[in-house]
Amino acid sequence: MRDILEKLEARRDAARLGGGAKRIEAQHAKGKLTARERIELMLDHGSFEEFDMFVQHRCVDFGMDKQEKPPGDGVVTGWGTINGRKVFVFAKDFTVLGGSLSETHAQKVGKVQEMALRMRAPIIGLYDSGGARIQEGVASLAGYADIFKRNVTASGVIPQISVIMGPCAGGDVYSPAMTDFIFMVRDTSYMYVTGPDVVKTVTNEIVTHEELGGASVHTTKSSISDGAFDNDVEALLQVRRLVDFLPANNMEGAPEWPSSDDPLRVEESLDTLVPDNANQPYDMKELILKVIDEGDFFELSEKYAANIITGFGRIEGRTVGFVANQPMVMAGVLDSDASRKAARFVRFCNAFEIPIVTFVDVPGFLPGTAQEYGGLIKHGAKLLFAYSQCTVPLVTCITRKAFGGAYDVMASKHIGADVNYAWPTAQIAVMGAKGAVEIIFRGGTPEEIAEQTKQYEDRFLSPFVAAERGYIDEVIMPHSTRRRISRALAMLRTKEVERPWRKHDNMPL
Ligand code: HXC
């Protein structure tokens, strides 16, 4: 018996070595951890339960049947806990055939995808892979398609998180693209459909891995990635932090953690946040940080479309999604990128029953040919559509400008927000005074224009015209914003909305 147990231990030890000591060394030399080291770091200590450690590929082409068959076949799969909460995980093992995906590798990933869905628990994929196992051809493509289909079935049911931790091509970027969040590691991770060599062959373009698909590209230009971290350790610790904000599934409701931050806390400094000069910017993040519990904010897509802020915080210990115009960047204007970014976030929150708080200071939609040719109408409509679809509690607070269509779009009362507050500094109007008067009084003398501008400012650049109509429920003191929002969210816990049956909507994609 003893020798049987020893044999098992020896087989396990061999499997744990993946592609062998030399390749592990090479992995470390690149500043990357191995698949198992990553899982160990991400999950609670000792909580990982591995599946399918001994699975091997069955490929016989290109001499694959003559070579040693590494156990595990390039991916480590199983489940464990993050701060005591169950998660499923798969981590591509680059030391085994570059983490490439074979038929059996795909079956391992599929098994944990199915278990995660059945158990209604989040799934996290750690990617470091050369894409389809070239030697397996169409069997590998079929494996990817199975994974994609499961990604879509699970979408909106359980959170799916992808962390890109090495060069990833082909199917290993398409699957992440269908998950809820993608994070990258700076300088060691890349995402592209085809790598630099293929690009050169097909288009003659010479481009580096970083230029083609590094974190610097995907967090600023393409918006594929929701964030980037300096190294594997930081990335994995931040994923733990994110998971704490997320519900396990779409039925569980936003998670709650103990908080010692008084929900009725008053923040006097907010009374002077908005400058006297309406054209002077201020940092909207300061408001978010002062309103949420303990200033603990998990921001998403910070470097992309920074004119809008999206991220998770907590109020009274419960997760809340925050969407806020940022006057520090392009005066907080809504453009195509900002609209798409916020729309995707709003839809995630709604799908997973996370209440949304929206802070508004928006001068309107960005005018111009660049925006119109780029499809601003449809992109702006995405945000309008996303908010209008929401059944989760929506609390909105206008701090300063809420002009034109952007007023409607930014979680106004009219599209379904439950509680709409405005600070006394709010200006709710079709447009700013100068633009309005120049249109209505075209050809007026300078004196007339000045007089009309003053009248317009006095009458319309305030929250009271909207408050008189009940579009704003209450004009509140800035210092009491946290208390007001906490109480509103507490009241809205029992919100229920009935929707007519439909197969699905037809949102403007
Ligand atoms: C089989 C692969 C492989 C692959 C890498 N390897 N990619 N084996 N299939 N796709 C193996 C290498 O042979 C090598 O084996 C080991 O992994 C490490 O690879 P290196 O090239 O030495 O590493 P590196 O220099 O770091 O380059 C990594 C890389 C490069 C950028 C990922 O390997 C690469 O370009 N691979 C091909 C990428 C690609 O085009 N894949 C197909 C995508 S199409 P040894 O034995 O030396 O350790 C696709 C279709 C699905 O995925 C699409 C669905 C929509």
C-alpha cells in the first residue's frame, strides 16, 4: 500500500512541475510566476482543490505521439476560496507547450466553467497562452468554440474575470473578451488576435508585442482591458479585492461586509468642492472617495475615457456601482468612448443587482465631425439604453452642470432613476447661458445679449426649475451627500420593477 501512495505522490510531483524545471526558470526569468504559483497567491491559503491533474493530450499528428505528454496539458484547473467565498479558476501553464489549447485542455476548462455555472460562483481565468495548439488544428478550434459558448451562457449569471499574464493570442483573447472584466500585467502581458510575426507576413507592418497589444495599448486606446498592474503579485491581489465587491451570481445580491464608517457621516469639505467659477474644474473622485465607506474605491478603466469615472465602492458595507462625470478631463463631456465605457459598467451592475449611484456634472455631448462620424449617436444611445433598462436602485446627484441630452442620459428621473438629488450649485438646462442666448437672440446688441444672459443664468442655471417640477426630489447640502445616499439606498432595498416579456432587447450595438 505504502508504495502505491508513494507512486501517487511521485506522479503528483511530476505533474506539478508542468513543462519542467528549465521552463519554470525561463518563466521566472521573464518576471512571471507559474500557473500554480499564481493560483496559490490568488486564493485563500491552502484552499485550492485541483481537478484533472493527470489529463494528457491525445494528439498523434506532427510526432506528438512520440514526445513526452506533460500531465495537465497546459492548464491548471479547480476551485478554492477568496476571503472564504467560493470561486472557480483555471490558469494557463505557459511551461507546457506555451499554454496552448488542445482538445483535452479545452475539456478541462469546460469542466470548471460548467461547475462554476452549476454552483453559481464566479470563475477566474489566468491567461498565459499561445492560443490554439497548432498541432491539433481544428480540434483546438472546436475546443475554443465550446469555451466561447459557455462564456456566453454564463454571461450575466456569474461574474467572469480574466487576467492576462503573458502573451495571449487567438482564442485566448476572444474568450476573455466575452467575460466581464479583463486585467493585464504591464510589460509581460500582450493580447492580440494575431501576433507580430503574422502581422508582418500579412500586412508588412513591423510592430512590437507592446505596440500591438501591450497593457499600454489596451488600457488607453482599445479599452479592451479594465486595468493594468505592475506585476503578477499585484494583479492577483487586486483580483481578490475585486471579488470582494462582486456578488457570487445574479440572484445573490450585492455582497455586504462589516463597515465601521458611519453612514450618516457629514463631510463639511464638500460644501466648497464646486468652485465659484462654473468653468473651473474640480476632482469628482474626491466626492466619490468622501461618500463611500472608508474611501475604498475599485476603479475600472481609469486610463480610458477618463472624462467619466466608473467603479465599485460600498455604502453601509454593501457594494454600489459609481458612475460620475469627471470635470477634470474634457470638462466631463460625454463622448463616444465615455458613453460606451459607462454603458458597459451600468449593464454589469444591473445584471448583478448592484445599485448604482450617479454623480452628474456634464456640459453635454461632445460636438464635431470626429464624434459624429465615429457614431456618437449610437454610442450615446448605449448609455441611455443601459440606464433605461435598469431595475436596480438608481440614485443620482447633480453637482453642477446637467445640460441638454446628457441631462436625460445621466440617470435622470425620466429614464427611471428612483431618487434624484441636486446640490444648490446645480445648473439644469438645455445648454449653457452663452450658447442659449446667442441662438435665441441672434443679432442682438451686446447690451441686450448681456441682459438676456443674466436673465437666463438667474432663471435656468439652478436646480430649482427642475425641482419645481419634481424632476429633482430634493436640493441637498453637499456635506450631507453620504447620509442622503445611504438613506436612499436603504429605502430602495425592496425595489421591484415589472417588465413586459420579450426574448431580448435590441440595444444599439
Ligand atoms: C503549440 C506552441 C504554441 C501553439 C507556443 N508554443 N505557441 N505550441 N501551439 N500555438 C510553444 C513553443 O513551440 C515553445 O515550445 C513554447 O510554446 C514557448 O513558445 P516560444 O515561442 O518559445 O515563447 P515566446 O518567445 O515567449 O513567444 C510566445 C508567443 C509565440 C508569442 C505566444 O509562441 C507565438 O507567437 N505563438 C503562436 C501564436 C499564435 O499565432 N497562435 C495561434 C492563434 S490562432 P518549447 O517546446 O520550445 O517550449 C488561434 C485560433 C483560435 O488561437 C481562434 C478562435 C477564434
